[in-house]
Amino acid sequence: MDNAVRDGRVIEPNGGARVEDVRRMMDATKADARLTVAAVQAAGVKGCHAFLMAVVR
């Protein structure tokens, strides 16, 4: 999933509707025992970018 960290707003209590959607998706992947999940944030020329990767075991 692309844009997983939402410019850091994913950790803010009132991040908005898009942030809440990301949190629900992260909670769902965390709860699925079949998945190994990692959220990765990188900073570069274009600014911050993040994605979530899930691998089925």
C-alpha cells in the first residue's frame, strides 16, 4: 500500500479521514496471522515517501 504514513500524520490523534482509513488497514493486516507486515518511510529528493508491504507466509 502506498502513502502508508501520510506525511507522519498517521501517529497524530486527529489525522483526518484518510489517516483513519490507513490505521484501519494497518490494524487489519496486523490482525491477520498469515501476514508479515512492514511500514517503510524514506526521505529523499521528493520529500518523504512511505509504503506498507505485506507478505503472505
